[in-house]
Amino acid sequence: MAAKRKRSQKIDSDKSLKARSSGLFLFSNHEKKFHCLVCLALILFTSCKKEKDSDKLTPTCDGSSPTYQSTIKSIIDSKCATPNCHSTFSDYSGLQPILQDGSFRREVLVDQTMPEGSSLSQDQLNKIQCWVNNGFPEN
């Protein structure tokens, strides 16, 4: 009797190994539905992702040398230095901390997340890129 039980266990074990090695996992209907839903959700989330980079402009310096006073101040005054946004940006010294730590360049030129609720034109971005390239000259 014990020999018959061992042989039966070996046969069951062999069937299980064959099923696993051939990739035939036996899932319940509930498990199959769950896996299908997970796969569908992954497909939807990855395919519906908005391409933010496609909306970005590419700032390019044309070789000009804009200064804060001559060019950049008017852009910042109209887009950034408003009472509801960055009132401290109304003068050059108020910009110094974000110019020095790189957040101005990152937010305005790279990520293009500023100005919030608005955007800069290609010409404005190009002028700012030249200003950044030249070390943020004031005058």
C-alpha cells in the first residue's frame, strides 16, 4: 500500500513539474480575471500618459548679450513679478538666490514649469537662455 501511495505522489509530482516547466500555470478564473485587469490597467496608464516634453520649446541663444535691465526685467515683470506670484522678483537682487542655486534655469528653461498658468514665447526663452549663458549680467 505504501509503495502504491509513493508511486501516486511521484506521478502527481511529475505532472506538476511538467505543467510548470511548460508554462501552463493553473489559475482559477478569479486569478485570471485579476491578472487581466492588472495588465489592462498597466497598458492604459502607460499608453495614456501625456507627453509633456512634446509641449516644450527648445531655448537657443542666438549669440546676443541681453542684460537684466535691457531685456530680462520686462519679461520677469510681466510674467513673474506679480503680487500673486513672485513679488520679490521685481528687482535684480530678489532674483539672486534662484539664479545662484540653479532653480531659475531649471524651472524656466529646462522644465518650463514657470511662469505658472502661462508660458513664455520662443523669443523670450531664447533671450533668457542667452542671459543665463552670459552669467546673468545686470547692466
